[in-house]
Amino acid sequence: MSGIQNHGSVGRSCGPVRLEYCDLNTSLLAANSRDVLAIVHFCGHNRRDPADPRRIGVGLPVIAGDKDAEVWLTDEVAASGWEGDIGYALGQDVLFAHLLAPEPAGCGLSTHVYDVYRELLEFAVRKGYPHLLRVWNYIADIHATSEGMERY
């Protein structure tokens, strides 16, 4: 057990995954625990940790309070690593995977989103996890106009 609950976090469970919300420093204390599937830091910019594929930063600010990290927990993480640009962690019943894919110049958003989702879905199937629990993406300037239409 990571011990995060002892540090003022809030959490919820969804089958084989438990989520804890805490401050980043508390989440980093638990990073070496075998039950930490991922640490998602809400920091206002997108980033990945090349040394630990379980740690990512997303380009979203904290909406309220001081809990700026979402920690994904499972019974035991069997493996984590990188396959190309995809970072991942495997639990017995769950896969956490992420891909930071900046939008290339001259490529339409719909084509780019299709390619990214296809890459992630093919990866999940190859790893033996064909069912998705949660998918989320961050697209910069989502409400901007592109090709005469709102990008969203």
C-alpha cells in the first residue's frame, strides 16, 4: 500500500484501480511503491518523465484546492516501460498507457487524433488489454477555428 491516504488525500475505487488525489510531493513519496500504476500531475503543461513512464504532467490547471496529483493504484504493477512514444504500466487486470503527440504542422486535427487513437488502441490490444476504462485527451486551443470550423 502506498500510504497516500495518510497524507490527506481523497480517493475512489473502480474495480482493479483505486484513485487517490493528493499534492504532488505526497504522490512522489509513494512513487516507488509496487502498487502505483501512474501519477498524473495537473501542472498547466504537458510533460513526461523519461526515467519513469508512470509519471506524466498534463496541460490542465488544478481547478480547486491543493490536490494537484491523481495517483492511480492497483494491487501490484507487474511492469512499466516505453514502447516507442507510448509510456505504460501493467497491472494484473489493468494497463495505464499514455502518448504525448504534438499536433504536426499541416496535418488536420481529425487525421492526427485518428492516428493517435489507433496507435494507442493497437498497443492496448497487443498487450492483451482490449477494453478501455478511461480515455482522456488534451488538445490545445480546442475551441479555436481550423479550416473554417471549431476544432472541437
